[in-house]
Amino acid sequence: MGLKSMSGKEFSRLDVLLDVEAGRLAIDDACDLMGLRRRQVFRLLAAFRKQGAAGLISKRRGRPSNNRLPDEVRQLAMSIVRERYSDFGPTLACEKLANLHDCPVSRETLRKWMMEDGLWLDRRRRLPSVHQPRLRRDRVGELIQIDGSKHYWFESRGPECTLLAFIDDATSRIMHAAFLHSESAFDYLRETRAYLLKHGRPTAFYSDKHAVFRVSKRDAAGGTGMTQFGRALDELNIDIMCANTPSAKGRIERAFGTLQDRLIKEMRLAEICSMEDGNKFLVGFIADHNARFGKPPFDERDAHRALQGDIILDDVFAWKEERTVTNSLTLQYDKVTFILEPTAVTRPLARKRVQVIDYPDGRFAIRHQGLDLPFRTFDRIRHVDQAAIVENKRLGAVLAFIAERQQERDQNRSQKAPRRQGQVDRHMFKSG
């Protein structure tokens, strides 16, 4: 005689029926205790008298459900998942099966099938996550988390690049994002300008301790104690705070985790291979992402402020440094010699400080007391020094630039001249 298992409900019914058989309990009381009608109680009592406790066990135990999908549907769905979505999560794979393959399967059913086939692990088999609780901000625009993620966003179809993202702390919405070659100060200045034109001025930005956002050297002898990015925000009356640990800015860290899963796979399906196409694709993806994962704010009032009318954003988001004019009306900036045109305005500026404004689009301006000074450059050709110090996060952009220059030189060389391996075109590049 084999062993048979009973559920907790079946055991409780057995206790009630034993009391009924012993005369300690009336049928009406048994109905109340088991939550059944008299007819059902008499049916269970007859089965108990005939088969004992085994008569109370459900006859459907071990048999497939009447609502079970046919095996053909399971085979079709899993064959598609193995072929195209083997690294997708159950939720995203379920969406693609329904939208692209007309194979509607519930998310939990697909999750069960993927676990049975070894394509997904349930939560009990994963390492537990440690979460530091922190309440969201109340309004949109109170705190914007900003960061970049360097990754192979286009997999093997394109180069490694950086995705720069702005995440609202109150709603977890992606407010702005862009694919860039690197995570440099100019990139942050340019994309922050685009964010402000679209949404207005937030109360504060929240970032990591990257050198773009804070001065790493303590007790610096010179300077204002601000980076170029901090100086731009200060001119716009926007605060910036730096997180001490990555987990402190968990909203954007988790967002990048989601993007490195969903965004990469969506671009794979759309056959996106370049940053230009990726930035166009981001527009629709962000709208869908925010509709799916965005949270409603506690307070519907928008904390963004309008831009000041007298502010020129091109000047705010430019790189600004001061230089001393020599007696010959020249000054040095970024290994380029600037020569001021000798006029009645520039001649008295010898040995005085002027401001050099380096715009992200490559333009320059030299300014003194709000007046732009006429100038010319001694040498417009910029070379890369063989031993130049290049910031790590800009190395990819520098190498891409060098390769482009080498290709131009190879095309412009005489076909009769001997080719030398390893010769690098010297072009000055700003180190950081």
C-alpha cells in the first residue's frame, strides 16, 4: 500500500469528520467549520466511511489542469525563446512573443517554462540583495541623478561608448539620455544644456565623485574650488551634490541595470549599429520606458524653474579659464598661442588677466570685462603628442581620432612614397 500525502485543508476536514463519526459534533456544526453545505459534508462522510482518510484526498491531485496549454504551444514558445530571446527575462520575452510572434502566453507560465528548461533562475536560487531604504523626493525636478555608463551598447555591431542619463529621483523617469564617445566635461556641459532647454532648471543634481563634478585635490593653492561643470551650475543657481557610494544613487544605478538588459536587446531587434541611430531610437524607447517603469510623484507640482532671460547658455556651458597677457599681447591656452590684435583696447591689457572661453563646438573667445577682444591664432593645426597624458575615460575618443587622422594621411600620401609602419600623425589633443 503506497503512501499518500494530504494537504492542511484535508487534514482539518479529517479531524471534523472524526468528531462527527464519534457523535461529538453535529452535521450543521461540521458545515460551519468546513465552510461547506450539508450535501458536500455527507459526500465527504460517505467517502471517509468507505475509503478512510484516503477518501478525502482530491482525485485531481497529480493530474494536469484542465486549463493547461497544449504541449504544441509550449514547444512553439520555447523554440522561439531559445532561438531569439535566450538571455531575455520572462517579462520582456513574454512581450516579444505576443507583439512580434502572435504567441500570447502569460508571464508566469513562461517564467515556469523557462525555469524548467534552465533559462531562468527563481528568486530562491539567487543571492539576496541588500537595499538601503531612502524615500523618494516629493516633486519632479527636486533631485536629478546624473551619471554615465560605458558599455558595449551595440554589442558587436558598433564601438564601445557611453550612455549619459538624467534620472528624476521622485519618479524614476529618464528625463534625458544620449550616447557619447566619452564621459568628459564637455559632454556633460553639452547634454546638461540640452536638459535645461527641455525641462528647465532643477533644484539640484546628484552625481558620483567624478572629477567633472568636484575638485579632487584638497587644499588646492589656486582656483575657485569649483570644476567647470560646478561653475556652470552655480551661474544658473543650481546645486550639485556628490554621493559617497554607488548605492546612495541607487535609482540611476538600477536604471542602468535595466537599460543594459532591455535597451541592448531592443536595439538588437531594431538592428541599431551606431550612436547616431541609437540617439534617434532613444526618443521612442524613453517614452515607453517611462510609461512602463515611471512612478507618480507624491506632489504633482513641478520643481523645475524657468531659465533666466538674461542668461546666454552658450557662454554658461563653455570652458572658461583665465590667462595673463604678455607684453607682446599674446597668451597661451591648450598649447595654442593666441595673438591679440593691437588696438586701443588691447594695448593696455599687457600683464593683465583675460578670460579664454572654449566652446564645445570648437569656437574660442577672449574676453575682458565683458568685451570680446579681436585675436588670431599662431598655429591652427593641432597635434597629438606622442607622450601626451590622456584621461582614461577619453582614451576611446582619442584613439578613434588618431585612426581617422592616420586614414586621411594614407589617402593623401603619394603612392610612390615608401610606407612606414607605426607612424602616427602628431595632433595635439586636450588631456582632460
